[in-house]
Amino acid sequence: MKWEQVQSDWQRYKAQVKQRWPKLSMNDLDASEGVREVVAGKIIEAYAVAVEEADRQIAEWVQSLEGSQAPRTPPGRAGAGNSNQ
């Protein structure tokens, strides 16, 4: 996954960003509009880390999304109501 995907669906991912970096306020996240550089700047400010560390954390988090993308349909419900089954 790339950050562009996160940014394009920011409303969906914003809560996950807040969960990962709880010191960031929802106002900060709303104002960032999902722009990676702005989010990184907020992480730098809130956690007193270097630019490189913020970038590393973001990259690691984005990579973790690839394996944890939950299906939109709850397990056991796939195809529910589908007459082809």
C-alpha cells in the first residue's frame, strides 16, 4: 500500500492513525487532510522525534496495513444474499 491510498481515503484511515499515534489530536488529523508531510510534522512535534524517525514510523505503519486490511464484509457473510450461490 502507498500513502496516496491512505490520503485518498483519509476519513477511513484517520482513526487508525489516531490509534497508532494517540498524542495527535483529531483536529490535527482533520487539518492535515491526510497529507503525509503534515502528518509527519505533527508526529515530530508530538513525539519529539527526528524527521527520519517519523518517516520510518509512517512507512512501517503503512506497510502494516497491507496485511491487516479487513474485508468489508464480515467473515461468514461473504456472498450473503447472492443468488449465484
